[in-house]
Amino acid sequence: MSGLEIRELECFIVLAEELHFGRAGERLYVSQSRVSQLLRSLESRIGARLVDRTSRRVRLTPFGARFLCELRPAYDALRRTVDDARDAARGTEGVLRLGFQGAADGRFMKAVAAFEAARPGRVTEIAELALSDPFGAVRRGEVDAAIVLLPVREPDLVLGPVFPEQEQTLAVSVRHELAGRASLSAEDLIACPLISPAGPAPAYWRSAQAPETTPGGGAIPRGAAVTTLQEGIALVAAGRGAMLLCRPTAGYHTRRDVVFVPVRGLPGSALGLVWHRDAETARVRAFRDAVAAVTPEEPRPARPGS
């Protein structure tokens, strides 16, 4: 184990999940060449090839597949051991790092206030998540839990309490032909290139935020792919496309050069609390309970293809 680098093991596990050097780099927030470097170092340390890479595909070697099967339980156990020790040392007190998408609205802040008020030693740190990467910060351990836009179909993440659905609105420039309408039908979206989240968000999640077809089957033109919500709204203001936002987020980002028009006939937008399945702590459970206390029991929103 001399010289063993945890980063090499983490890189190999992520690459084995993605089977793509670029996507692995995006998840790890490193360059594609750095992924290759970490893999080569690990293969040199072990003395065997773990991955076969061609111009068309990436796949594990038989040795790499066996190594992954043996490594994954040990890696997960190591991370749980560290998390459990930290949790035991701090109990439910200490800092809880929370991420959020959209707007830190009243419901979210009410849960934060209730969580902190329950124990004097509790503190929260709150950070906005990139629109294009709803799950990355949780996976990388940068936040302990996050409020993210649904749907969530990630086997390594737990979806906890879900906030009530909110009406969808279409953000358009004040100069857009639809800006003067009181409301829109979902079928009106065929005239609007939709700005959508970029990767590394999974395709099913991106499609939910910017659908490719209307409920009636009409094709919705593709607009630019953006990394942040502010980038998307700036493009809307410049007349470069339209963007679907829930009503609370639209209200939070009101500006003179953008109009938010309600859209009928689309599923509502909803937020949910997520955390990593292998990193659940007493503080995460306490915040889960605080969110559940301010969230009415409702059926979880359905999503196309869910």
C-alpha cells in the first residue's frame, strides 16, 4: 500500500461508471488528460491494464472488471468509516453544507431555520449549485445534501422529501412576440428555441428541464446549452432563446428586460432533497426531518419516462 493514492482509485471508479474520459473528467473537475494520467499511474502501480481505450469506445479489461468488483466495497466502506467517525465526533451539531438549485425560497429557508433552532451548535453553509451539474457536488462531497430539480434517478443518491410542484413559466425577452400573452399553451413552445442545461447533468434530467417535444408531439427547437441559471437568463434577455423556470425562481429573478409567462399543459416543476447513499449522517437525517416538517405529504410528481 506504499504510496497508494486515493485520487487514483476514485478516478478509476468514476471512469468505470462513465466509460468516457471526458465525462469522468467533468465529474472529477479535472481535465481529460489528468484522468488519463491518474489511470496510467494506477495501472503502473498495480502492474496490469485496467482499461482498454480505442478511438470509438472505452471498456474495462477483464482484470479491470475484477479489480473494480473488489475495490468498490472497500472504497465505500472506507468512506463510510470516515463519515461515521466524523458524525460520531460531532453528533448532529456542527456544520451542514447544503446546495440548492433555482432560488433559496421561503420553504427552503424555513427548513434551514428550524434545523438550526433545534440545536444551538448547528450551523449551515449554503451554496448555489450549477444548473448543469445538479448531482456533482453531492457526489464529490462538497455538500452534504442538496435541494435539486426533479427528476432524480441516480442509484447512488437518496431522494428525500419533495417540495410541492410549482407552475412552469416561460422566460422570454420583452421584445419576444409571446411576451404580451397572459399565458401560453405547451404547444406554443414549438416557436421558442429552448435554452437548456449543459452537461454533466444526465440526459433524462436535461430533457425534463427543457423538453424536446410538446405533449402533442410537436418538435421544440433547441437553443443554447448553459452552465448557470444567470447565463441562461442573460441569453433570454438578449433574445437568444426562451427558458422554462418554475414560478418561485421566476419571481426571484425578476428583471425589466425579461418577461415570465405561465405555461399550461406541462408537468409542474418540483424540488427534492438528495444526499449520497453512502454518506448519510445524523445531521443529514436531522435536516431531512426539518424539510419533511415544512413539506406537505403529496404524491411525488411524475415525469416523462420516469
